[in-house]
Amino acid sequence: MRGGKAFRRWLRPLLLIVAIGFFVSLYQTWIRIPANVAPWGPVELEQPPGWLARMQINSLAADPPACIAALDRSVLAYRRTPARPIVDGCGLEAAVRPLQSHIAYNRAFDLTCGMMAALYWYEAELQRLAEQHLGSKITRIDQLGTYACRNVNSASAGRRSQHATANAIDIAGFRLADGRSISILDDWGTDAPEARFLAAARDEACRFFNVVLSPDYNRLHANHFHLDLGGFRMCR
Ligand SMILES: [Zn+2]
């Protein structure tokens, strides 16, 4: 009994000493926490994403200078897109145009910096999924568009789409190094490896983007994945 009492008396000072030792070691960098694991510290897009990836992406999206700095620390080649002030809910601010990324695209596009950071991280994971499910690498992503001054679902009324500020991308399919081409319209929902890849690609997108809409969502998305960084959370 006495032993138990003594232990309890020493427990708090002991925990305090351990905690102080831990923070001193962090400060002195005797202990190194890998990039993207702790909520503090810069986002390192060349390092694997951790469980905080979407939170990190959202903090970059809210802080354009930090976002540009994160792109500058990566190997992505890009140029800043001339700003087009937002008028009537449409425009480009803190947008970039990728010149050379992990994967090539069918055509050039401008995207908000936060979206570009998310996409760059996502590309690396897509490559991993393609090798795992298809045994090949992706050589090209076919995208349908990023910027379009329009409302959600191109409706005549309602709120502006995330596309109106280039805060979204629509991806229709993938070309592989072995010559195959995979289309969301044709390959979604079959029991082929291509469909397993697409399902995994959709699920993986939910780690980086706030809104991920696939053919599972509705018929308007039968031929593409819509990925955006708007204020909603949806993964369908
Ligand atoms: Zn879209």
C-alpha cells in the first residue's frame, strides 16, 4: 500500500519532467518529427501526406503566401496566373498554372494555389494506386476544366460553382504508360481492375479535397470526378 502511495506522489512530478524533456528535445531538434505528421510546421509536398493532409491543404488555401512558399519548396514547375479580380463571384486570385507536375495533363489550366497543392499531393498517390491496381504508371490525366464563370450545375440561378474561382477541377480519365486509357464514364462500377483503381482514386481524393463527387453522386458526374476546396465536406 505504501508503495502505491509513494508512486502516486511522484507520478505528477515525473510526468512533468518527461513532458518538459520532450519539448526541450523537440526545441533542440534532438527528436525530429517527420514532415506532415505534426499540426505545426510547414507543409512539405515532396513528403508523404499524413492524417492531417486535408487540414494542411485548407490552411494553405486560406494563406496564399504560405501556399506559394509550399509550392516553391516542391519540385512542381508552375507560373503565377495574372490575377483577375473577382467580380460577380467570378475571377482568379492566387491562381497558378502548372508547367511540369508529377503527371502531365491533356491541356493547360489555372487553379487556385490551394487546389494545386492538393492536386500535386494527390497525383503522387494516384501514381501509387495505378501501380498497385494496374501495374502501370499514369502518363496523362484528362481533365475537363477548372475555371468557368458559372453557377453550381450550370443552373441559371443559385450559388456560384467553385469553378467560378478556379477552386475545382473535373477529371475524366487517365492514360497509362502501357497504352491503356481509363475513362470514368466507361470503367466506373465494373469488376475490372480499372474500376477498382477508379474507386480507390475517388476514396483517396477525399484525403485532400473538401468535396469529391463521382458517378456515385448523381448522373451529372457520370463521366468525371469533381474535386474542390469549397467550404462544404462531401465525399460521394
Ligand atoms: Zn466540377
